[in-house]
Amino acid sequence: MQLPPGTRLKQQRYEIETTLGQGGFGITYRGIDRLHSLRVAIKENWPDSAVRQGTTVIWMRENEEKKQEQLQKFKNEAKYLSKCIHPNIVRVYDWFEENDTAYTVMSFIQGKSLWDLFLENGRFPIDRWLRYLLQVAAALQVIHGKNLLHRDIKPENILIDSRDRAILIDFGAMREYQARKTGKMTAILTPAYAPIEQYSTTGKHDPAIDIYALCASMYHLLTGYPPAEAPDRISSDRLIPPSQLVNVDSRLEKILLIGMARDRESRFQSAGKLMECLNGFNIVGTARLVYLHLGFDAFEFEISGDRAIIGRSDSQTGAVDIDLNHFRDRDSISRRHGELYKEGDRWKVRDLGSTNHIYIKRSGGSQFSPKIAVPEFVNSGDEISFGKIRFLFQIF
């Protein structure tokens, strides 16, 4: 059923290297974008009971209306996901129709799922667990900001890449939603991680669904036990508090229990609120600035040591630690624009007298603050704008 290695798609641009896996309505391949010399993942829509004639897919059961409906859903998934630009979300580069089916071209992630790592190594150290939880929450903030729901968050759908970064994948169940309104959606779910409202095709479907699933996933990874399924919690709550299973900080336990509340109104109503609570913890790891942009290449700077000067190097003022001289909008950056430095266990940013200033958008916030006048603490998940160049500050 799979396309053989060497098959080329979209006017010879993409070349299939090998098959990565098949499930549901898709086959995923590792491939090459020959235009950018970039390794990619290519997902092919594969209908139920289809066969292949050459490279062309032959639809066996679906009539033309069902066929077009399935193709449209497949393309919508790619269209929606392409809007969600974030280092903790799999990146969609392209989508197109060919061979009487459809294809999505995504970033290729070398890594293993959280579930596979859990099966291999057991429960994660709490610092690592916290970083993954915060990173996926940051991804959800972007997704929900586009009025989209993932609807199938679980450990199998979170990949850990070679840089120990959590990447949210598998958006086949993604749907648009309207805030504060009821609507109809297909009841797609994974029992241990789905709240009760997801079992219904009607009712309120909003970010609280994904927040429940994320907290339920992290409950499983923290305790080693899957949480009680939502229908079993209706008459009497059978969810066992994490502290009865493992030694856990009472504040963390409270966060998980709020995120998994039976009543959706009692949960965190946004990923930003969840992130605000998580930022109260000292998360240990390497600090990085990740450049937020729409292109293929990912730029990020690791901060070695306890401080870094951000600016533009030249022969007169000398080198800086993070040089933005070759970035678009570099003219908005002063020679020694700002400094990131550690104070105790936390990071601060300060302006070094720049012309175009430094601005911060807090994780959970919707807009940047006024220019900073004094050094300010920054948390993993905050955005920092040096002049016109925006970065995501992360610890992992």
C-alpha cells in the first residue's frame, strides 16, 4: 500500500525515502524537500479499504461525496495547523492533492513519544516532567488562540525530540470552536484522558477539553497509573489524588486536580492560567531564545553560563553573545541592546540603553507590556521583543 522509496511528488519537489508508519486514515513517510534540501515528514491520506494502482489511490467504498468530505477534512487539518507557529508544535510546510488523494508536508522530528520513554525508563524526574507540561501548555495557548482544539492529547501524541523538547503532534481530531457557544462535534476521544463533555457530540467544546487531557496525561506519567475515566467519576469521583500514589508537591497536586476537575467550569479556562501557576516553580534546565518566524529554518540561541549580551557585533564595539546582525529587522537592534542574566535561580532581562527598547509578553498574556524600564524577571514561555525581533524564552 505504501509509496516506494524514490517516489516524487508535487512536480518532483518531494521525494519519499521510507515509510514511518500507518494508522487511521494516513500513511506517514520520511522524505526530502529537494527545493530546500530539508528532511521532512509526508503524511498521505489513505481511505478505508483502498488499493493502489501505480501511485494512484483507488477509493473502494466511498462515493464521490464521502471522498470529497474526507479529502477536505485532511486538508483542513493542514490548513489549521499551518497557522500554529510554535517550537512545541509540529510545523506544517505544505499541503496538496495528487494521486487522487492528499498530502501534508511537516517537519521531521527525530525522537520518541512520551509514552515510549515512560515505558522504557519509568516515571520522569520532576524537573523534566514540569518542563514538558509547561511546553505543551504553551503550545495549547497558541492553538486555542486560533480558535482550534486538539481533542486528542495523550502521551503517545507528545514527541520528545533530540534537544529534549516536547512537540505536540497528530492533529487529525482538530476542530474549530466558538468561545462560549455550544456546537456539534464528532465524539473522538481516548478514554483515560477525555473529560465527560467530550463523550457528547453536542455541548460546550472549548479549551477546557485539552487542558483536562494534558493534565490527565501528566497525571499518568507522574503517578504511573492512568486516571479514572470520566464516566466513572460522575456519581462519585473515583480519581485518586496523586499524593496517595507518589510523593508529590502539594501545589503540583492542586494544579493537576484543578486541570482534571469533573465540572469544566472548575478547571483552568485557558492554557495561560495553567502556565501562570506552573511558573511559580523553579524549573531547572538550559535557557534558550527561540526565534519566532514563519520560515523553514529554526533559529535558537542557547545561553551558556549565567548571562548573555544581545545586540549587533561590529569591529568598533566588538562581539556580543547573541548576534542579531544578520536578522531581518536588524536595524531595530542596538549594538549592545540588552542582557539576559541569572539572579539566584531565576532569569532577568534588562535594557542596556537601546534605541528601540525591550518588551515582554507574559505567558498567558495577549499583548506586550510597555517597554521595560528596570530589569524584569522572565519565565519559560514568555516572549521577549528586542526592538522588532521576537523570541520565545524557554528553559529545557
